[in-house]
Amino acid sequence: MTYASGPYGYGYAPPPPPPKPGVIPLAPLGLSQILTGAFATIGRYWKQLLGVTAAAYGAALLLVAAAFGIAYAAVADHLPGVFDLPRGQEPSWEDGRPLLIAFGCVWLIATVGMLVASAVVYAACPAVLQEAVLGRRTTFGTVWRRAWSRMPAVMGTVFLTLLLTVPVPLTVFVAAFAGLFVALEGSGPVAWVFLSFGGAVLATLLTVPLAAWLWVKFSLAAPAAVFEGRGAMASMRRSSRLVQGSWWRIFGALLVAGIMSAFANWLIQQVLSLLLSFPASVTEPTGADSAGEVLIAYVPLLVIAVIGSMVAQALCSVFPPLVTGLVYVDQRIRKENLAPALAEAAAEAPPFSR
């Protein structure tokens, strides 16, 4: 008996690789492919991603600066009555109340502004991935319009996820420490105090798995809000269905992305700090003129440090959402056989070119 011969043995050829029109192959993805796809998206669409990030956070900072300026102008007359008092004199409530109100207003505006900016960035990443997966071109204007239109839904998913996850361990932690303070005020036995402290820590740790489970369960809500145009509640339900049966794999991918992003941010900040501290260690001004010269010499370093810090923050803020978006695409490929529809859509557009 003879067998058919060929370069693959016995005449059988391996199956063809899945199509890859964009940053990922259109097939179920492994962790390495998800991470590589996120890096490839940053490499190909860095102008759009950094542009949206800079515009969103820059607008938030300008809003906070304007609010601070208005608040300062409104309460400037009350500042001497709080900070420039003679020794031993307490500030009056008439001077302190406007400052507290102004501080609260600025804090509220800053919080809302940063939440809106974060929601825009979170929406921009799936908007870019919609084109990156298919290998299509896109522009800053297209990404910005898409991200801004989906910002309310994305902000709703982020707010609801925080509302479900953060209060669980926080409430237990506060309640347990309230019991600890009661024990201290009551001058109870030392053993009871330590037992209360240990109970507070243990109760908080026991609630962390529940918070983590809820966080992963609703982690795909933001990509669903952008990819499918759903509202906040519908996106939360959609995320719950997609995560079902794959919790541990999704948790691992998101955890690795978060650790990588945090480490990269820390490493860049350390390099920038070393860059700023090195001239000070080798330069010792001897007078006002030399100090001025040193300050002038520091200006380029400060500019480089600020720009580098902004770029690092931008990169670290888009990497986890990109990984989350690719996990969403992977889940739809696995559960809904999305790959043929993506391949068909990719064939209708010209390939990406730099």
C-alpha cells in the first residue's frame, strides 16, 4: 500500500490561517494576541488616540482652571480673614463659609470634568478599535465625534460599575472601623481593640472578591455601548451575558493589562524624576546670578518632563481600554461567530496605510 506524498506528509495540508485585515486575526484570541493587538493599535492610531486624550483632559484642566479663577475672584476678600489672622484669633464663620462653598464648587466641577474626560477616552478606544480590527483608516475628527456621541452611555456604565463595586468593601470597612473607634472610646480591653481591628481588615478582604467579580462581570459594558450603540443599562446586561462562562480568562487579561500599564507609568515617572534630579546633583549655585542661570537651564528639562509625563499618562490611560475592547471582540467571536461578518466588512474597505 502506498500513501500520497507531499510537503505536509500523507497529502494533508494544514488549515489556512485566519484572515488578519487589521491588528488581530479574525479568530478566537489568546492573551498574547490581545496584548499585541493593543500595542499595534497604539502604533497605528497613536495620533488619533493621543489627540483625543489630550483634547479631553486638556479641556477638563482648562475648565478646572477657569472655575478656580472664578472662585478665587469671588472669595478673595474673605482670604485675609482666614489665613492672615493675628496669633490666637480664630477665623469667623462669615469668612470661612464662602471659602468652603467655593472649594466645594471647584471640587465638584473638577470631578465632573475629569469623569467626562475619562468617559470620552474610554469611548474613543472602542471607536478606534472598530476601524483597527478591520484595518481601515480613520481620522481624529471621526474618532472624536464618535467618542463624544457615545460619552453619556459610557459614563453611565462607568458610574454604575463604580456604584456597584466600590460601596461593597468601603461600607464594610467604614462600619468595622466605626466599631473599632467605639471600642477605643469605651476604653475596652486591648485584646478587644485588636480583635476589632482584625475584624475590620478581614471583613474588608472578604468583600474584595465580590467587588472584583462585579467589576469583571460589567467590564465589557463600555465597549458594548460604543460598538453596538446601546444605552448604559442595556450595555451592562450585554456585558454580563458576554462574560458568562469566561470570567477567569477575562479577569486575567484585564489584570495583566492593568499591571503592565501601572508598571509602565511608574517606570516613565522614575526616568523623568531622575532626569530632573540629575542636574541638581551636579550643579551647585553660588549666588543669585548662578541660581538664575540654573533655573533657566532647568526650563528645557521641565518642559521635557511635563510633555513626557503627559504622553506617559495618555498611553497608560488608553492601553487598558484597548485591551478591554479586544476582549469584547474576542468574546463575540467565540460566542456569536463574529469573525465571518468582520472579514466581509474588512473586504469592502482598502487596507490601512501609514
